[in-house]
Amino acid sequence: MEELKRLVAKEALKFIDDDMIIGLGTGSTTAYFIQMLGKKLMTGELEDIYGIPTSHQSRLLALESGVPVVSLDEVDAIDIAVDGADEVDPHLNLIKGRGAALTMEKIIEYRAGTFIVLVDESKLVEYLGQRVPVPIEVIPAAWRAIKEELEVFNATAELRMGTKKDGPIITDNGNFILDAKFEKIEDPLDMEIELNNIPGVVENGIFADIADIVLVGTKEGVKKLER
Ligand SMILES: O=C(CO)[C@H](O)[C@H](O)COP(=O)(O)O
């Protein structure tokens, strides 16, 4: 599995040129990409690259790997964003947010000229919601009301708990995460909009219609899917 992650990360580097502003995703697959990008900058194979991190994780890793970082308000445009995903459907709609960084990820990736997604073939699904719940970032005071309101969509939601912390996890933005299990998401774009219409929802992990390219790591090599 780690080999497949490395493989797609290496493939993503082929899309990178000098003078680019790159959205840096969060998670274990993108971590390989950030480290490889750092190496190319150190050897001089790439120059004048700036990364826009989508989380504390990607920011710290970029700094450690020698990738200079800037924030969204310092740039006019983002050339490319590279990130992982938890599910990819046949139309390249995604579920993201296992790493709880979905809000900043969507802010950056929505605005990127090209959004490249890195997954292994186990993440390909027939419909969204097949394997994983949809993470929803919520304002802490509203978590219980939102959990109950999600029943309208036949979803059962759990407050995500910390592992090396007592109580719920706190996102980079100071909020909670509800993991909402849906029976089947028939219309990802509609559901993405509906969820964001609930007062107290900051953002949800359905990324409909924004991925341009999905690089899929398989035992036979990397497959490129395009929208
Ligand atoms: O959405 C994410 C973090 O919020 C990740 O990109 C997603 O969970 C995939 O992670 P990994 O590459 O470790 O499987």
C-alpha cells in the first residue's frame, strides 16, 4: 500500500513546473508528494515553487521538507492542488476529511487551476458513502442539533473522538467533526449543498465536481482518470 502511495505521488510530480503555486493536501499519500517536492527543490530540478498548506500537518511537513509556504491571501492564483481522498466515484466526486482537514482542503482545491487527486484502487467506489462516512466540520455549540437534523437524510452521525486526547477531536479551525454514515448518496452535488445549508455546518467532506485528474495506484501501475 505504501508503495502505491509513493507511485502516485511520483506521478503527480510530472505535473509540476517551475514558478508554480501548489496547494498541498493533507494525509499519508500527499505526505510522500510533499517530501518528493522538497527533494526536487533541494537538487535544483525545480525552482521558485511555493506551497499553500491545507493543514498544520502539511505546513509542518512542507517546512521540514524544504518547500517554502505561503497563505492563500498572499497569492493571486493557485496553479495546481494535490491531495488524497477517501472515496472516488465514477464521476470523480470525492469524499475527503479522514484527516479532519476538509475545510481548508476545499477552500484551496476549489480555487486551484487543476486539482489532482492521489488514491490507490481500494478508494474507487460505485457511489459515495459506500465505504466511509462523510466528515462534517461543525461549530461545537451546534453538534448535537446537527446530529439530530442529519436524520432527515437517513444519516447516522457520530462525534469524532480524539485518540491521544480526551473528548472530541478539535479541527485546525477549532471545531468538531461529525462522521455521518449515509445509506447511499444518490446526488453528491445536491447533498454537498444541502449539508452546507444546515446552520452550524462549516463545511462537509463531499467534493463534487472539483477533481480534474485522479491518479490511481494499482498493482499494474498508475491509472489516470480525467473528468
Ligand atoms: O482528506 C484527507 C484529510 O482530511 C486525506 O486526503 C484523505 O483522508 C486521504 O488520506 P490518505 O492519503 O492518508 O489515505
